[in-house]
Amino acid sequence: MNGSLVEGPGRHLRALRGRLMVDLAKGEEEARDGRSHPQHQKVRERLQKSLIAAGPAVAPPEMAALHMLESLSRQSSPGHLALSLTAQALARRSQRLGEKGAAAPFAQALEVTAGHYQHSAARLEAQLRQSDLAIAAQRHVSEVMARWKNGEFNGWSPAGRCYVALEELRWGAFGDALRLGEPGDKTALLQPVYDETTLRLAHSVNASPHTRHFYQQWLHTPPQPGLLEHKDMLCWLGAVHDGERQPVSWSVTQTWQSVSLGMPRICSARRLVNALVEEIFLL
């Protein structure tokens, strides 16, 4: 069971490690916020066992989490978003511990680790700003769309596939270009994403981009082995959303709940893509 989450469609997701890094950096207290669901924690724990090589027992538990974070970071070079969000989460925890007068060893380790990730994020940002961000973004979009076309995301609902593809873009070179590039370039970067994801999403239900369907057709996940585990992973990926600020992303990912009031009941691929892109990249 330990590896089952990444033996299914999750094995293709390159956003997993970055997303897990941020969860580990947040710690238990921040991870269990008001939007959390028991499945989120279960998925996180199973991913830790799947993606992080077991090391020697470390006490206390919070120190073990830092060791797991460092181990995960060493496995493959984290992207800029993963480094930045990890650094921010660690800095918040360090500040809170300082205000509470926490035990010195862990507080010092947390401060050092936060500084390390801040330095790594700043160094990578400087490198990226000297590169051709737009070219890298275009290449990344083509790669992710090809993976979607080849069926790598087919374990999820049509809307879930779209969400996963956009998350892959957010955590990689496309997201870097959108965050670090010139503000005036955003429209040019986003237009191919709007167009290509709309075509792929419409194709997944054999419709035109403007054909409207009842929302359940977009959210229906095809029967398959491990169906619940794949839905749990999507739930974990979308745990940062809430039903009011990102109603479509929340409805697509948090399928253990009723859909948000803001989720359109009858909608086209174009409308869904417009909402998902806005919620993931622009809010």
C-alpha cells in the first residue's frame, strides 16, 4: 500500500515532491488548518513512505520532519516555487517558535533550515532571470500537453486531468516564467494554456470547446483499480483551495464534499478552463 499512490497515475506527477516539501515545511500545526480533511493527512503520510527513503529514527518528531524535508530535496533538484514556498513556510514557523520561546535545539535547526532554503530560492531565481523564461515556458506547456494527450492523466475525471495539468505547469518552468517574467508578458504566456487545455478537456468528453454539459460529466472519474486512492491524491493536491475563493478548483478536487455553490452546474470546457486558470495562476 505504501507505494500504491505513486504506482497509479500519480507516478507521472512531477508536482508531488514540491507539494510534499511545502507540507513538511508547514509542520503539523499549520497543515491541520480549517480546510483540512483526514484524508489529506493520510495521503501525505503515504507519500512520505513512498517518496522518502527511510532513515534512522530521529527524535523529537518535528526534527524528523526536517530530516525528511532535506532527504526529499536531495532526491531531485526542487523547482523555484517549491523552494520559495518551503522557505516561506519555514520562516513562519521559525517566527512563531521565537514568539513562544520554544526549545533552543529545534528552534535553531529550523532557523538554519529556513535560511538554507531562502538562499537556495534566491540563487535559483537569479539563474532563472538570466535565462529565456518564455522559451522554457513554451517547451514546458508542450511537454505537459503531450503527456495529457498520451493518457498519463487518465486516472482522473476530465476536469481532474485539467487541474493536474495546470498544477504541473504551476510547479515547473511555466510557473517560473509567469511569476518571474515581465508582468506584460503574462497574457502571451497564458493564451496557449487557455487554448490547449480547452481543446484537450473538450476532447476528453468528445465535445466542442463551447458545448455545455452538466457538471457531473466533467467530474466523473472512470472506474479503475485504486480509484479511491487516486481521488484521495487529487483531494490532497487541491487542499489549498476553499469553496468560496476557488469554487471550481475546490469542487474538482474535494470530491468528498458537495460541490461549491460557485461551481457552475452546466458549463463548457472553455468556461471550466477559464475558471481553473484564474484560480490557480491569477488569484
